[in-house]
Amino acid sequence: MASPATNVVYDFISKENQSKWRGILQPAIGKIQKQVHPRMDIEDDAVLYMEDLLYHLLALICSTKPHSINDVATYITKTFVVPLNTWAINDAQRTMERHQLRKGKSVFNLPVDKLNPLLEKEVFKCVVEVNMVRYIAAILDYIAADILKLAGNVMKNTRSVAIRIKVSDIKLSLNADVALHSLFKQLNAQQLGDGTLPPVEACEENEQAATYDQLVRQLVSNEEKYISHLNLILKVYQEPFTDKPKLFPPEEVKKVFLHLPELHALSVQLLSSLDECMEMAGVVDGEPQSPQAGFVFEEMAESQEFDVYANYANSYSDSVNALQKLLENAEAKEYLKTLTEPDLFKEAIQYVLPKSLLEPLYHCFYYFEAVNMLMRKSKGEDLDAYEAAEGCMVRLKMNLEKQCTGLLPSRKEDLGVLVQKPSYKTSMKIISSVQSKIEGWEGPDLLQCSTEFLMGKKNTIVYC
């Protein structure tokens, strides 16, 4: 029995289709941007980038050939990550209710009157319910508002003069928000072809083979993932507590998330400095120059900015105890159950959050390893900078090793910067190859429910 065929994805921005769709969503994007950040503007390139993102998302939704609002809602529930699926569906439902109350007067930012006939003619090849198109437009509206709101906040946090949202702000916001990052990774997976897939071994690079530039790029990538993790804690886990001050005493909530905003600000600063460092690296006298990342660590280490991790380690036990105290309240437990599927969010806070709060401590030890690894690959003034940074961080490392004794289980996996992992696109190709080797596969498309290939050997045919 053959493996299930992947749904055909309509390409809205291909050369043959672009003229039919380009520009339709741009006025709506400008309108949404003004709704979420009235005092800001958005650059034309950023509008084009947002339009492409929304068309990719529209393609993903249309690939299932939905026939009703319920079909769209079911697919979003299964495909979007928690809690983005719930938020998007609830917002779309409220928009549909407002449309009914206004007796047909449009409440949609996106031009449903233009989208509906085009979707019928070009994508669905049949007549579809206009209410379903309205519902899809409401979903796209919510996602666009979420992205642009985050992009505006990123701009305010990273630039002293925040006036116009740029493409770089949107990209950084997508990397910083774990739910959006996961969603658009799935979109990328849908665009992969069926070409010959490279073996896993060809994608792996060991410590000796990795160049200094590759290690710096991997450092940047890891820092983006770490910021996404912190955003998950601060945006998804913290907000339900801060939204109900009568139910959750603010002083106890503050103990749970103590120092996390400082860690987030530190990582955003580090990432911004590394990005700037990479942009400044160019060609001098015909020779390519590597990014001088050592000076970034030297400056921050000499300013003792990493010492906030010592404060965080000191307060970790108090944070976990404060969380347990908050969850002892029966009324609080019932409130948390109402936020998503029964018991799911409550159990996530009870069991996942304490482990998530350990991640910053692991990450600080990762900094020590990264500096040591980069120092061995650098030379000249950059090497001197890494040596100075390592010297400034010795005391912090010794203190953390004492504080974390018995607290941090040892990790078997690498620290990220030491081994170059397969790229996301390569991972998706490998996963597709794995599924093609399974005869009789009747489960869901692995590309839609997987985001990373971790490890493996040569593929063989598996019968089930």
C-alpha cells in the first residue's frame, strides 16, 4: 500500500501566478499595522514580505480543499501549535459574530470580495461558501496582526529611533515567537520538492571541520532559539498569572519569573551585537574578513552583564516553590483548565514550566563552552578578546558550578555550537525520505507533524 500523497500546494507567488495576486493584500497589511502600532509606519519591502507570508499561509489552508468553516477550524486546530490555534480560532469566531451583528457590513481588513472569486477560479476550481472565505480572511488577519505587533515591539527594543517596521524586524519577531516560528517552519516544509535526498552523514560536520564563521552563525542561530524559549515562558506561561492579580498575588508571580526579563534583554542585546558584528565583516584588500565576535563577549563580560545568571541560579528554588504555592489554590487550578483543553495547560505549568526554568542555567554553561570553542578557532586581536572574556567569566563559572551541583542533570546531547546540525530544509527532506521508505504507512504526513530531524543512520524499507 503506497504512502499517502502530500496535498498539492498552490503557489500564489510563482511567476505565472504572481500577477493575479500581487498587491491584493497590501492595503489590508498597512491598515492592520496602523491598528497594532498607530504611531509607526511600515516599509514597502516589509509589506511585500508580509504579503508573501500570508499567501504561504493561505496556500497551506487551501491545500486541504476545505468545504466549510468547520473544515478550516478543524485543520487549524490540528496544524497550528498550542496556543496559537486556540487564539486564532477564537479571534476568527468573534470577527464572524461582529460581521453578523453589523448585518453584512464588512468588518474584515482583508478584501473578501476580491479573494472569493479568485480563490474559486484559481485555487478551488469550484464555487465555495463565502462565509468560509471570510473565516479564512479572519484567520489571516489575526496572524498578520500578531506578527506586526511583535515586529513593532522588536523594533522598539532594538533601535533607539523606532519609526518604520523593516523586514528584519519581522524576521526577528518570527524567530522570537515559538508558536509563529513553528507555524512558518511547517509552511517551508510544504514547499519542498521530491528530489533525491542526501544521506544524513553528508549533512554532519564535526568540530574539526567547522570553520570560525560557521561557529559564529551557529551561535546566532542558537541564541535566536533561546530567545524563542524565553518568549514562550514570558508570553505564554506568565500572562495567565499576571492577567488575574486577585487570583495570583503579584508578589508570588514575581518570584516565579524573577530575573527572566533581564535574561531576555541580555540575549536580545547579545544577538543584536552579533548580528551587527556579522554585518560589519566584509572584504578588506580582496580578502574576506571573519566577524570579530570576541569583542562582543569581552565587552559584556567585563561589564559583568552575565552575572545576572548567578542571581537567577540563586532564586531558582524560590521560583519553583512559589509556583507550587500558586498551584495549590483550587480556584487557580480551575481557571487554568479553562485556558485550553482540560488539564493540558495546568499540567504544562505544573510539570513543564519548572524544567523550562532550568533552561537559562544550561544556556549560561553553553556560553562558557562557546567562548572556549570560538577562542580555539580565532586569532589576533579577536583571540585576545576571547581570552579576556574567558578570564572575566571564570568566577561566574565557578559560582554556577557550585550553585547548580545536583540541580542540573547532565545532558547527553551536544551544546549546539560544537556540531553543525542538518539545516531545517535538509531535515525535512530526510523526514520525507523516511516516510517514503515505510510501505503501508497510513498515519499523518510526517512533514506536517515534525519540525526537526535529530539523528539517524541509513534508511531501509520498513513494512508495517
